Amino acid sequence: MTTTAPRRRASISDVARLAKVSVGTVSNVLNRPDRVSPTTRERVLAAIDDLAFVPNGSARQLRAGTITTAGAIVLDVSNPFFTDVARGIEDRLEEADYTLMLASSDENPEREARYLRLFEEHGVQGVMVVPATPDVEHLETLRGRGLRVVLLDRPSPVDTLSSVAVDDRAGAAAAARHLVELGHERIAFLNGPHTIRQCADRSAGLHDALVELGLDPDRALVEITIPTLNADGGQGGTEQVLALADRPTATMCVNDLTALGALRTLRAAGVPVPSGMAVVGYDDVAFAGELATPLTSVRQPTHQLGHRAADLLLDPDDAVVQVTFQPELVVRESTTGVG
């Protein structure tokens, strides 16, 4: 565990002091620039840049008291996995009388950056982020400006940012072992791009387990990259699997939404599950056990993940901590055929 002391966030008074103007003048530059001479305006803007000052939109609305708001950016809030994570965050923040601002990046770095700017402008005390890219330099910059930052559902690649994650390599490896133990020697994996850390780790976990079990991943694993990590992506990926001449006998899906699309496509094609194709999901969201063919899935402690992330954000010491949870394989009829 390490502790860093981020720089205090610059205030409007700091800007006024550096620019040698009044606070009112700085306010005019921000809100009514036409009232300020060009020379003075340029001096104030230069001070804002030097201090990395972020206008606090909430402060303009709530003049009294302390604003206790935290922000969270996930890949897709409509995904039940992230919905459950967000609930864990919200429950912990409520204990501390905080409110939550929630957004989806849609795996788009520009969209993520836009929400981070918006959160800063609204004076959030900290942010929990599922990064859209492996690069977290921009999040280190935020922490350097005094904003608390916790990486969510991803281990931190640096020692300056806290993180809460699940061991995805272990989860995917458990799924692979289960399928091989059932006799499957050729497995399809419907996965997203490896630029998403979870996708890369789950692919690595499958490879690790197959090698451990004495199988050649080049022969035993067919990885298909799908454009969207949802039911539509699962449908398209499964159509590719069914078109293969040497068809796998099992399909591992990067998440349960993808598995839902896979099951739908197999049913439409008249392929029985699991005798014609076994299916494994990932996340074990609420609907996984309620499907017509209950889904074998790798369970992630979603509520705990969110709750712990918020806990780190609220830590009075602002210590840098990395937390890793272990997943659990939940076996159901989509692989065993037995209730």
C-alpha cells in the first residue's frame, strides 16, 4: 500500500491572485467575457491554464455547504453487470450522504473524456472509471489536480491509482476446465477487442487453461472478435461459429448478454443446448439462471465490486490500494443438461 499527496485543486481565488485581478473579474471572464478587456481576459486565461483550474458548475448553483457528489463512468450502463456494480457504488455512497453521477463511455475515449470534464466542472469529489483504453495517464493527471480516482473493474497499471477488479484470467480458466472436463476439445470464444482489458485477460485465461490441460490452443480454441458486447454481437458471432466446417462443440462468451444472443441464435438454427452446443457466459447477471436453458456462467461479485470502489474513494487517508476479487463458476443446464 502506498500513499500519495495530490496537489490541492486550484480555486478561483488562486486564479485571481496569479492574474492580479479581483475574483469578480475572473468570474466575468468565465461567464461574461465581453465585460472584460482583451488584455485582462488573456491574463486571466493564462492563469487558468497555468493552474489547471476547472470551473465548478455546482458551486455556482449551491453556494452553501459541501457538495458531496461522486462520478462513475462505466462502459455501458445498460449492461446488467454494470447496473449491479453501480448499485453497489450507490449503496456505499448513500451511507456517506453522497450522491452519484453515472455515465456510459460506450468504450469511446472521447466520450469518457467529455464526461470527466463535466464531472470536474460539477465539483465531484472523485471519480470511479472503467477506462475505455489501457492508457490511464489522463486519470493520473486528474488525481494530480486533487480529484480522487479509482479504476473500476480493472487492475491499476500504475502505483498512483487505486483500483478494484476481478481476476478475469482465473474466471475464464475455470470455464475452460469445466468444458474440457465435459469432453469438449474445440471451443469457440466470442470476445471483444483486446484493447479492453477484460477481453484480453479472459482470452489469456482460456489459453492458460488449455495449455495446462495438454491441449493446443491453436487447435482447441477459435476466438471470434465481435463488434458489440451485447446480444446482437453474440448473435453475429454464433452465426460465424455455425458456419465453420470444423464446428466447435462449445461456445464461451465474453459476457452474459453475448451468451443470450448465442442461445437465441442456436435455438433459431435448431441446435440443441447443450447436446449440440454447450454455452458458457460470464458475469452471472440476474437473468442467467432464469433462462429457458439456465446459463452456466462465471459469477463476479458485482455489488461488492462497486461497494469497495466507493469505499476506496471515500477513504479519508486517500491511500492508493489495489483490490482483486476472485470469480466463481456457476454450473447450470447450458453445459450439463441437468437441472
